[in-house]
Amino acid sequence: MPDTLIPPKPITSALDSRFKPSLYARVGIPNSFSLESYQAGGGYQALRRAFAIGNDAVIDEMKKSGLRGRGGAGFPTGLKWSFMPLKDGKQHYVICNADESEPGSFKDRYLMTEDPHQMLEGMIIAGFAMRASMGYIYIRGEYVLAAERVWAAIHDARVAGLLGKNILGSGFDFDLQVHRGAGAYICGEETALMNSLEGLRANPRLKPPFPAQAGIYGLPTTINNVESFCAATQIIRYGWEWYSSMGTEKSKGNKLFQISGPVQRPGVFELPLGATFREMIFDFAGGPLEPIKAIIPGGSSTPMMPWTDTVLDAPMDYESITAQGSMLGTGGLILIPQNYCIVNATWNLVRFYAHESCGKCTPCREGIGGWMVKMYEKLVRGQGKPGDVELILDMSDNIGGKSFCALADACLGPVLSSIKLFRSEYDYLIANGKSQYGGSSRWAD
Amino acid sequence: MKVTVDGRTIEVPTGTSAIDAVFAAGLDVPYFCSQPYLSPIGACRMCLVEAGSPRKGPDGTLILDEKTGQPKIFWFPKPQASCTLMASEGMVIVSQSASVKKAQAGMMEFTLINHPLDCPTCDKGGACELQDRAYEYGYGDSRFEFDRRHADKHYNLSENVVLDQERCIHCKRCVRYFEEVPGEEVLDFIERGSYTFIDSAEEGLPSNFSGNITDICPVGALLDNVSRFRGRNWEYDHTATVCTACSVGCSITVDARNGQLERIQGRENYQVNQTWLCDGGRFGHTWLRHERITTPMIREGGTRAGAWVPATWDEAIRLIRGKLGEISSKNIGLYSHADITLEEGLALERFAAQLGTDSVDHAPRYSSASTLVPPTLLEVSQADFVLVLGADVHEEAPVLALRLEEMLKGGLLPARYEHGTAIADLRMPERVVRQRHKLVVFSSKSNLLHGKAGLAAEISGASALHDLLAGSAAFADIFKSLEAAQKPIVILGAEVACLGRAVLQEAETLVQKYNAKLLVLPAASNSSGLSHLQLVPRGKGSSLQAMQVGAALVSRLEQVPADFAGFLMVHDTHLTEAATRADVFLPAVSSYEKRGTFINLEGRALTLRGAAIDAGESVDLMGVIGALGDALNLKPEIRGVRSAQREFQKRLNIDLSSLPDEGQIINWSGTSSAATFSAATSSVHSSVTTMWKPNMLRGKNVVPQQARELFVGGDD
């Protein structure tokens, strides 16, 4: 039987000899952010290939690659691109969501500081595919170095004729603009981001109309995460077959995973989807430094998972983690050590969401921002009463699924999962006025 | 489209939101952020319902439930905000289940945790949406045990509007209102999360329409400062009537307490003002209660030098009888302000005819009226090109400016259902881009409309009109727009309309050339109605400016010619400048106290109803005419609203006593109409425009300063 008829086993481990890092391949090379270095490594080959195969073929390849949005929601990127009304003759926009604010996520930061051209190339390809002539990069305000590197990269690309009029003689015009946010988590929500970009208050907009119909300035717009654009560059460069050879059945490709907390080597690691938590934590991050009781798998808004063999041996892909009751999110793992109070850790996250609530809708503004945070503060101070946990659960029921955008639900992720997994800690704290792990916490002010 | 709400299957038009479907089914759902005529935003999350829809399979047919064989309903996993949920064919909505009630009560608990609950001292109490909804849908108790948010309380946002940030429930109605209706963004949220509060970054509220936010605020956060603390909502007598401050004729509710006018609120009229009012119409009523005279007065010693002494009507009539007995009835002049009702106008017309006098007039008025049928306000909002010549719309007919703003937004009107105007019409988005090219404004002084127009210039409306007719090359773009437009409208303001027949003729030629409609902004509130009556002077010296008569009745006009030496009867609410020279003062009722009919600028008849205001012995013009009839031993033909309405039934074949609430456009053709008016005015010396009565905001005139200057110069 010829080899070609047997589909090769998909790559689901970074230890597989066939796996080659692509997104982070150039991080660490001296001057990796310069145009010379990027082009020396074969940069802007993908753009040339895109021009050669044509814009419809690019969208087609993106669909076939199975890439799902890397910002957290995991919506198929190719499908999103195909929603753009391609022949309406209007101005189209491409926006890069670089407002990476989710606690536990820090992959986009290094993609921008270390390899900005990879992202720019992906944006130009996206603009070419979706007939857009303008792109915006909305960078989180705190990412000063990233903004400077991206600005410099845009400048270099313009000088080299990779941005501007008639790029590489293709007849395609495209330009990019950087916008720095002013420090609001809600700006990572795509419609709030567009409002912020327009100079309005960063409140999420009503959907429909979806951005592909009426986005920024009321014109068709597509927003993708930094990593999604970088992945697009790699997909167009190496082809969808290569990309979809990695990952599991429904979660294709590779992804950047981040790990923080008490581990040997916290940081960003590139793994194929379907790699296990164990591979990530032990083989790449070098294992925990102290006993761990919970894992947050995909950034602070995803529910906590217990530190068990079942979880550790579960593949990290969209479906498996959902089946375990959590979400892949941005792939930002946070390890919570055994000897720290879970209520205190959750309070730290609730404080974040209360602080970042935009104030548009009642359940988030009053429920999270006005009440939930005070409940946790009360518990942590040892002033909790029996019934408080039930009250938190009932409040969560009144908030969950009823808010305008996902921010309130994001806050409920750690709240509900911590109560579900560590109810005894809550009860101990309420009964004794202090945590079984002592009163202090690494998250206290 | 069929939708099932709690087991009731109803037919609703495509595009209906789920909240309107629930109301259409005769059920109720609480809401705070939605507001008719504003875009839905889904911020308060009160209007939660359970909803599900059938789905189509890959083969294009509905997926059927295996057990029942009916289309399977795919339910949303959680209750949805019905204001932002579009109803679809076959959708099933549950608004009354226990889980929906729990969700709504939970949301109410959140809404109330930072609300101060100071209802006993809050002016909104008794008419508060939050109070009502909390009572109907809340737990009745709160589990919130922490300090409430504290913010700035009751400080003046402007002279007329007071803000209490603690009471605000962040529904965003006021913010959306300013952006969407007048197009003046003067309020916004500041800060975020639970610290979010409403405020203005500027001094005050620089808008002519700021009072409307006090009507739409669902709580007592934004309150009418003029009526603040002057009564509880259940103490007011509410009277549904029409504002006569300008010629738009907005529907209002006049609230009186203990016989005193305390508050005016907007009332819905889809055709005219939607629900909005201008600030002049809303707040400018306090003049009425200050130094009002409500008894007849005569002079001590019978000379003008004598001091005023209160008298009975009998004494006043006796005095008038004595004076008028010496004068021929043809030598008596009858002059009135042009905001009288149609019925009063008819009484005046018939009484003048009975006296045989030529000296009858109403002021302010232009010397000529157009005979063309004006566009309706809805047509203005639907127009695709509007040319404004010599008008300061924000001053002359303020709410018309809101219809122009609607026109710039594309003229989308909210749907109407049996339960009223759509609560949430999902076709209305936030922040619509204005189509400024649809509006061109020329007037000699820049006004608020200039900033909204695609093309605007400070040139006189009359000269622009002249050049437009001459086909000036400078206006090539305008000609192109006029030709391309399907529904163009030309609006003439006071600056042009006061110039007389020749200029009006030019405007009529222009609109006929482009198949446009012509809207001439009337000089006073009921000018368009009175222009169809014989209320213009017919001989030399009979006009109000000349006033060469032996005796004159002057009703609610501020001035009389300086050289007038005859017997002067002044009918007014206050001791005006004219009254200081009068021989007898007869107390007048205000427009808030009258019953009758009013014709607005589109020719729509609207019903005035008298509010429960204590006006003492004051009478309307018909009452004064009755008194004059007594004095002259004449029986006036028209002695009351009913006899006047009987006469109009004959003339117009319309029953003015039972007009629909939205009013009715009157067809004047076949009556002695504006043609007569024009013929009569050809011999008239000039208009009587020096007789401006300051409008309800004392010291601030309805007609702009530049027009006033023109009027003072006269148009002869």
C-alpha cells in the first residue's frame, strides 16, 4: 500500500520530531525585529505567494487550514474572513487586536517586540484577501516597547515598498496605523475596541450588525488577534496542508502557550494543539516549584481545573478542555500553589474584573463591580457569614449569561470553579475567620 | 410573521423586537434603557425573557421534534434581553415563567444596590419607572449589606435641569437622546465600572432641547428644576393640550396644582413632536404666575393719569358702554395677538363684520401668505433635500429642527404597534452618520442649523432666493441636488417671509420649478389658521400701526402707536406697556387655560384644552367680545367655542370638537382663503410687526434678532 493513502498521524506533541516551531521560530535571534533579519529568514515570502495565488485562494487556504482565532474565542479565522462583503465596493478595514490584557496572557507582547514583521505580513495578506486598504493595530497602552517596535517595522516596511501604494508591484494598496490604548481590558472586546479606536467611550456595541457588516466607522471590518495574523503568515507561507498536519481533529495547527506561577521556567512555549498539560508543565516549563492545587488553563477568565492526572494528561485543544469544564482561551496557564488561599486568589481576579467593568450593563457594573468584589473582600477579611457562598452562587446565577458582553461571564469563571473545587476552603475561612493557609497572601496589597 | 408569546400566537411585522412582541401580545416586561424614538442598546438587562426559535436543517426544511412532529424549538441557554433580540418566524417567547421572574428580580436587585432609595424626597416619586418596576418585579428586599456608592447629589446641570448622580441607573437614555435627537452631544458617562456617572464636560447643557431628558429619565436623576419641589406627582391635575409658543404645536401635558401652573411635560404626537419639546415651551411658563392680573381694572377718576383700581366686570362694561356710546361702531378697532384660537379668530371676524369696522387685525403677521400646501412635519423628516432660506429654525419653530436632524439621519421612523410606538426598533442604530449634503442653509446670520448643513452661508435668504431663480452658476450644486431629489422641501424663515408678496412669489416659482414643497414658517403660533379668516384691515389708517380709530380693543399685544389718543381697552394677562396707556384693563386667560383649536405650520388642527389653572375673572377673546356686545347692546354671532365650531362645520365640513389626538390636516380649499387675505393685504399699509409680544421666556423673542430688526424697518 503506498504511503500516500495512509494519512500521517497528526502532530500533537512538540516533542514529535516532525514538529518545527514557526510562530516563535525567530524569537531569540539577535535583531529579530529588524526587516533585514526577517527577510533573511524568508520573510515576506508568504506575501509574495499570496499575490501569486490571488485573494480568493488566500481565504480558501485559511478556511482549509482550520485555524481558529487565537484571541480566546476560537472562532474559525477563514470563515470570519469570508464573512466580509468582498464585492460591495466599500472601504474595508483590517484591525489587529493587540490589546492583550487578560491576566496570564503575554504571547502577543513578544510576537510584537521580537518579530513584528511576521504580524505585519499577516495583516497585509489579510488586507489583500479581504480587499481592505487600511489596517489598524490597537496596542495595549502598557506595551510601550511593542508599540515602538511595530511603528519602526511599519516605517521600514513602507520604505521597502511592503506597505503603501502598489505593494511589490502587485497593484495592491495597503497601509497600517498603530493606535495605543489607554489601559482598559474591555478594549480587547472587538466592538469596544472599535469604539475606542473611533474616539468614543469603550463600550461594547450591539451585535448584529457584526463587524464584517458594519465595523469601524460603519464599514466592513475584520478583527483578529496578533497570533492569528502571525499564524496566517505561516499558513500562506507553508500551505494549509502543513498547518493542518498539526493538532487534533477540530483544533488544527500550533499555538503559543504561556505559563506563569511557581514553575521552573515560566514563559511562552510553542506547541501543537493537542499537546498535554503534562508536556507543557513538565517538559517545557520544567515542572512546578511547589505543590499545586489548581490550573487556570487559558487566561484568568477560564474556569480553574484541579491538579489531577486526568487533567494533566488531557490534550490542550479547544474540545478537550471544554469537555473538562473549562476553556482553552488564550492558552495562558496559571498555576495556583497548594498553600495559598483560593479565596484570596479568586478575590485578586474578581478585583481585576470589577476594576475593568466598563459600566454599560447592570449585571457587570453592579453585580461584579459593585457587589461581588465587596463580597470577596468581606470573605478575605474574615468577616464572612454562613450563607455568603450561597449568596455568591445566586448572584452568579443572576449575572451569568445575562450581561451585555462576556466580561461578567469571564469573572464568573474563576468564582464558580473555585467554589466548585475548593468549597471547603471557603467554608473554613467563614467558620474560622482566617484561611487555613494563614492570613497572608502573595496577592495582598 | 407569527410569534408565540406565553402561549399566545400573534402576528407581528418583520423586524419586530422581542420586547415589542411581548407588548403586542398584551403582556408586560420591565425595561429601563429602551425608549421609543431612541436606539435600543440592551444596557439595563431588565427585559429578560426566555426565547427559542425553530431552525432549518441542511435540506432547507424546519427541523422537527421527534416526539411531537412539530418544529423543534432551539432555546437560548439563558434568558435574553428582549429589547435587542429580533423576533423571527415561529419564535417562542416566554415572559411570565418563574425563571424569567427570578432573572428579572435578580437584575432589579442589582439595579437597586447603588440607588439611594430616597423616594420620599424625590420629585420623580409616584411617576418613577424604577419605583413601579421595583414594586412589580423586585424581591421587595435586598441582600446587599455594604455602603452604597456616593456621588454628587442634586446640583444644577443647567439653569433648568438638576442632576442627582446617585439616583442614576445608567440606562444611557439621556446620552443617546442628545446624540440621536438634537444631535448635540453634551452629556456622557465618565469613569467606568461601578464608578460610572453621568455628567457634562461643559458649563451647563448647551442645547435648546435639554428638558426632554427630564421626561425620559426613568428615575429622579435628571429633574426639571423649574417645577422641582412644587408638587408630588399625584397632586397634579394633568391636562393634555398643545403648546402655543410657536407654530409647531407640540403636544404637552400641563400639570397644575392648587390652581397654579407648575410643570409642562412632553406628550406623544407621532406626527408632530414625537415626544420632544423645546426648552422654551417646557420651562418658559413661569411668567404666567408672576404679577398676573385676574380682575378687570379701571382708572381712578376716569382719566389715564388715574391709578388702576380693581373693578367688577359690570363696572368695566358700564364704563365701556359710556365711552363707546359716543363713537360710531365703524370707528372701533379690534386687534389681537396671532396666537388666539381659531374659534376666537372667528368670533373676532364676525364681530368686526357686525360692527362694520375695517379696523381689525392680528399680529404678528406677514403681509402675505402662500397658497401652496405646506409639507407635513413627517414629510420634512422624509425629505431627501432641504433648502432653508432666511430662517433660524431653532428659534422660529424649534422642534422642526429635530425633524431636520431626523432627515439628516435618513428619516427612519420607528414602527408603530397597537401598544404604541416601538419600544425598541432594532432598525435604529446608535451614532448614525449624518447625511449633511441633504441640507443647505442660507441666512444673513449664522445659526445652529449652519453647523449641521452640508452647505451654509451667511447671506440673506432673499438674495439667495433671487440668485437661485436667476440660475446663478455659484449654485450649480444646489440645482443638481434639487433636480435629483424626489422629495425636496424649501423652508422660508421670517427674514424672507416678512419681505412681502414679491419675494414669496419668487419662492413659489422656485418650488414649482423643482416640484418641491414650500414651508413658510408662520409669524406666530396660529398664523396659518388665522390667515384663512378675514382678520386684516381694509382701509387706510385701520391697521394696528396706524390705528386711526376712536376706540380700540387690544388683546395681548404689548404696544400701541404712540399717537393713539382714543379710548383704549386692553385685554391681557399682565400690565404690559400697552396696558399702561389703557382706559380699561380686561383680564385675559393664557393659552394654557383655553379650549379651542389651533392650526400649526403644516395646517394641522390641534385641540387646546384648558388646564386647571386659577385665572380669577379672566376671559378669552370671545368673552371680551361678549362684554363689548353687552356694552353696545349687540348680540355677537359667535359667543363660545361651540357656536364657532358649528360655523366651522359649515365652512370646512369638519367637526373641530372631536379631532383625533394627533390632529388633522385641514383642507381650506373652497373657503374664503389666503387668496382673500392676499387681496386684502395689497391695500394694507404694512405688516404690524413692531408689535412683537415677547414670548413666554420674557426678554427672549421667538423671532430672532435679525428678523426683528427687519420688521422694525417695515416692509413698505
